[in-house]
Amino acid sequence: MTPRVLVLAAAGLAAVLGATLTACSPTTYDSSLASTTSAAATTTTLPSGTAAQLLPAMLSEVQGLSTKVASGQGDGEAATRIEQYWAAVKDEIAATHPDLVPDFEFVVRRCRSAADRNRPADADRAYRNLSELVTAVLG
């Protein structure tokens, strides 16, 4: 490029930037639009009980997940309940069967993935895997 073309290009760019910057006006805040109400706090309650009590309920929830994913109804809530069951029994499983914790976490992640990505086959695999894990823990 010749120096003249560069100068013209720079001048054009400066003109465009100048026009853009002068078109911007300062933002003002209208305090009368501010909300004085606060959002309601949400709390979650984990299921309580022993692994012997909660693992069958978790297994039942995972068993029904495939149907919920296929129908597109209730799968997100089911995945959340499965995560809550796992959170409630994780410490006990970690204390008694620490080698199985990664496998349980994999199953829980697969359940969430099945719900989020609409994959009923993943939910079926999670159920098969969890069945084996529950048998290993509960005998």
C-alpha cells in the first residue's frame, strides 16, 4: 500500500470511530425503577437415612429416569433427586467403600447428562451400573 492509501484509510477509520463515540450518551439510572422486594430464598433438603435405606430409593429413581427422559417430562427433577440421594449417602459410601465412590459419581453424572442431553440410553446404562454398585454395597 502507498502512504497516501494508508493515510486515507486511517482518516476514514478515525471518522467512523469519532462518529460512534459521539453517538454514545452517558447511562443514567432511574432509582424509581429499583425493586425493593428480594427474591425468595431457596433451600434444599437432602434425603436422610442410611445407605441401606437410600440406595434402593436412588436405584428406583434411576430406573424410571429413562422413561422420563424419553417423554421429556420430569427428567431434570429426577436427575436432581438422584444427585440429592448421592449427596446424602456419599460420606457413608466413602467410609465403607472408598473404591466405589468414583463409580457412583460417574453414574450420577451420567444421569444428569441423560436428562440434560435427552439421552434415554445413558439413563439405562446408569441404571445397570448403579444396580451393580448397590449390590456391591448392600450385598
